[in-house]
Amino acid sequence: MYKPAFEKVNVGGIQTACLGREALARLIGDVCEKYALAEPEHREPFVIFSNNGHAISIYNSDKEAREQMDKADLVHADGQSVVSFSRWFNRNPVPERTATTDMIHDVPNFYSPKLKHFLLGGKETSVSKAAEILAKTYSNFDVVGHQHGYFTDAEEEAICAAINAASPDVLWVGLGKPKEQIFCIRNKHRLNVPVIISCGGCYNYITGEYPRAPMWMQNVGLEWFFRMANDPRKLFVRYLLTNPHAIYCVIKHGIGKRQVTADVQ
């Protein structure tokens, strides 16, 4: 299996890639190229998960979620808060946020060759509309299949077979944390796909069902507040609990790192 080289930093306990948007998009394309050239017995999906405040909180409170996250080949900075946190205790921090809602557009924008994509997750109306929009927007974004996310564990084998039959280069998995991470790791051995990317509610942002925050709010790390204000019944308690816990975890892991460094010196 091809393993691209990239720097990582510890953010809240999660080893997070120090990659900007263009670099990450090109890395995805490079992995797809190398996968196609490899012998079948050396092929294995390259799994990409995301790090944000919610992920940090779950990682530090749920053993199973932590084990799944640690099995990813790359974890990127989905939230601006992760970029800010990375500057607290690291000399080489994450250069910029690589939000999944941007990454799905960055891949066709920064990597010119055509890639085949399969969209998994969300409601049927949402994922099918997202597939249509992406295919129409980008000539090099070939959607070879889509599947809603309302399926049982018993149906996973058949879904993986359908994905393999479509032969995508990139599989986007939008089932929400931690379900999407569990699905990716549990079914990795069944999937003949170069790249698997967890993407949460990405399809709903493509279709416009969920509005994006104004750019100034995104840049200062307040997109979470915009989302909460638009759906307080769903998100208020989540952010009320996970944001302070995420900050605590970042400090805990960061202080520990500084102590180790001091001891070595």
C-alpha cells in the first residue's frame, strides 16, 4: 500500500495532518494514481477522517471511537478551531482548515484528471441531488453511484459489493460521527477503493439544505456558532458540552507534550 509522507501534529490527542487545501486535494489524486499502478495484492484503501471540536471530545471520551480514529491513514483539520489549537503547542502548526465541505470541491478544482466518485450517506433526496450538482459543476467529477445512509449492519456487505461494482476512485461516507468511522474501518477489507473519506453532513451543504456561515465567521472559527444558531434544538446541547471538553483535551495533551519535550532535553 502506498503511504504518502506528510507532517502531523497532536491536536487534542489526534495526530492531525499539516496540509493545506490544495496539498490535501493533490495527495488524494496521487493516492488514486499509485493505487491503479500497484499489484492487486498490494492495494488497500487509504482512509481519511476529520478532526474538529466534536471529534476531539468523542476521541477522548469513547474508547471505540478513539480506536477507529487511530486506524485512519490521515486525519485532516476539518474545523478552524483545530488550526488555532495546533498553534498552541506546536512549532509547525496546521497551515489552514481543510473543511470536508470544501474538500469535496477542492479535489476537482486542484486535481485536474477525472476521478470517479461514489457518495454514501444522508437521505436519498439529498445524496442524489448532491451527486447531480457535483457532476454538473465539475467535468472531472464523475459520479458513478450513490446510496442513502439508512441501512442496517446486515446490509453493509451488499452495499460494499455495489460500491465495488461501480469501481470508484473515491468513496465519500456521510453517516455522521462515530457511525461513519465505524463503517469505514469495519468494511475497509471489503472495499476495492483507493480513497475513503468520511464527510458527515457534506451533501446537505452541497444541496443548500444547510447554509454555510459567512466567510468571516468561517475564518475566525465561528462556523459552529452559525450552525448552532440555525439549528439550536439539535446542536445547542452538543456544542455546549463538546466545546469546553475539546479545549480541556487540547490543553491536557499539549501540556503533556511540553513536559515530555522538557524531560528529553
